[in-house]
Amino acid sequence: MHPFLDVKKLSDEEIVDRLGRAYSYMNYQTALGHNPTVHSIKEVIQALEDERSSRLNTQMTEEHKRKFPKMSEPIELGKLEEEIRRLI
């Protein structure tokens, strides 16, 4: 995490906007050969990407739990066996 940037306070749109600006600025600094600046920008980009990934993972987990609320419950195989016996 970059010491001067608290990415948890940013909205999703701000993160995407700052990532775009950081990548374009990094490309510009790379062309100029300013390696220390490029390294610092890479740290900012990594912090932003990590936060974005964390938020996406959280959203997907919540959506999965909402779609499949009984996913963590054990499967009762006994009922399946009873129906197979009934069909045979």
C-alpha cells in the first residue's frame, strides 16, 4: 500500500479514474526514463488494483450467497437414495 494514498476512502469510479490516469502518467514517465517516479507510480497502481480486486471479490461473494443461500448446507444423499430405490 502506498503511504500517501488511502484507497479504502475512494469510490469505485474514483479508483477506475485514478488507475487510468496513473497508467497514462506512468507511460509518460517511462518514456522520459524517470525510473524512481515509475516505481512510485507502480506502487500506487498496485494499491488501487488490490482494492479494486478486493471489492470485486466481495461483490461476487455476496452475489453468490444471495443466488445460492443454501450452498453451504450439506447435501442430503439419503433422499436421493430413497428416490432411486422407489424408481427401481
